[in-house]
Amino acid sequence: MATERKSGRQASMSRRESKGAGGVRQQLAERGLSPNKRFGQNFLTDEGILSQIVDAADLSGSDTVLEIGPGAGALTRRLAERAGRVVAVEIDNGLTAMLREEFAGHPRVEIIGGDILKTDLRALFPEAAASGASPAGTAGVKAVANLPYYITTPILMQLLPMERLISRFVVMMQKEVADRMQAQPGSKDYGALTLAVQYYAKPDLVTLVPPSAFYPPPEVTSAVLCLDRYEKPPVQTGDPDRMFALVAAGFGKRRKTLVNAVTGAPQLGIDADRMREALAACGLDLQIRGEALTLAEYAKLSDALTGNI
Ligand code: SAM
């Protein structure tokens, strides 16, 4: 059988892949780097979890992947084996320089230095923005990431509403946040984040991940979610921003009735009588609390308040 001789860089990469936490520590130390808490750096070292993440993305050569926070590159290397193009955005200058060296000349990997929240994604993926992301599970930009936990919600709330860009997210986050994204009405985890996510995408749990899968281990259990973005939201409303303002008011005062919570939010400009009328028009109990309404009920109520039904 023919054997392939590995270059020095490839050989040191595969040594690291089999060495877990020690390999990443050594990789960083060679550059005078160490994990930076400020950027939420917990590097994933568990080979099985890395495989599960890549498998959930269901990649083929026609896929373009956005990786958020490639870190030391463990996930990047695997994504590059399956996807047609991998664009990785990393905020840490030391890691960006290290990755640029490791992937220099790689035909399918681009390392972008910068903050994902300030990156112009439409400029990075002009084809997707022009043609429209395909239905989930087929071609289109897929976002795959072990997210920096300190900004999980801002990242998803910025990327999920972007139309015609990302069709699937396979993202690791703190388990508590994943629980809130997948929650059902009536549960303690159900809240404004649940509705904000479920308006745009269908969340599915891929796997739970223990702290021991990372270097250094975080203090919390993590979860990988697959979020398939809807081409059209599952509920229709004439004014989504107004619906989300109603949701924010409803969950802002969870223990109050929705009438009291909403009339206590003067920025909405809704008085108690109008609120009661709209609730009655939607067939909802006048004493209902905001935490009891489904997404469809919020959409209907919001439209009733704006005279759209
Ligand atoms: N993907 C690597 C892995 O799985 O081992 C690293 C994941 S680590 C949890 C999060 C990564 O996101 C770090 O590399 C961190 O520097 C990077 N990061 C933090 N904030 C960022 C931001 N605003 N924009 C881009 N990258 C960021």
C-alpha cells in the first residue's frame, strides 16, 4: 500500500489531534499563547463530539461553512475535510495569526480576523445573499461553531433574522441557554429567548457535552443544537417587531397578568381596555399571564392590537 509522507506541519497537526487537551496546550504554548477567559476560550478536544458536530452539519463539497471562533482550529480542520469552503472568523489576534499559518495555501479555508458581531456577512457570502439560502439541510451557508458563551445570545439574535444567508446552525452553547431555546409553554425555561429563536428556526438537540470535553474545562455542561432556519416563520404577523415588543413586556413581568404587564410598559402605548378587547377577540382568558401564550397566540394578539385582524 502506498504511504504518503506528511510535511512537518501536517505531522504536528495529526500528533495534536490525537493528544486532546495536552495537544492544544502545546500548540498554544509553542506560540506563547494560553486560553483567554475574556474571549470565552474553552477549546473542544473530544474527538467524538467534534465528529458529532460535523455530522450534524451534514456537509458536502457544495456547502459553504461559516465557523464562528475557530480557536485553535480543531473543528476547522474537520470542516475543511468535508465542505467546499470554510470561512472562519476569529477575534483573537494571536489565534488568527496561528491559524493563518496553519491553513496557509489551503484551497478551501479562509481565516478572517475580527469580531463576528461587526463582520459584514453579506459581503463575505455574496452568492448566498443574492440567491437565497436553500431550504435547511441542502446547500447554502451553514454556521458551525463552538460559540463563545458570553455572547451566544447576541450572536444568534443577530444572525438568525438575516434573510437568505444561513440555512442551518450547528452550535455549541451552555446547556441552560439551549434549554431555553427548546422550551415549551408552561415550562420554567420558556421565555422571550424561546420565542425569538423559534420564530426563525426549529431547534433540535444534537448532544450534551460534559466539561471534560474541553481544555480548559468550563464550569457548566454544554449542549450542541441544530437550528434549521425556516424559509418563512411558522406564524404570520403584520409587524414582527411589535410582536416581539409585546413578548418582551409579557415576559418582563412574568408573575403579572398580561393586561397588567403590558399596560405597565408605557412604550407600547396600550391601555387596559384595549388589551382586554384584543385578548377577548383572540379567545384568550383576560387573566392570562404572558408566560402561558404560544408564539402563534402572541402573533394573533399583536395583530389584534394593531387592528390587523
Ligand atoms: N472553535 C474552537 C474549539 O471548538 O475549540 C474554539 C471555541 S471557544 C469556545 C470560542 C472561540 O470564539 C475562541 O477562539 C474565541 O477567541 C472566539 N471569539 C470570542 N469572541 C468572538 C467574537 N466576538 N468574534 C469572533 N470570535 C470570537
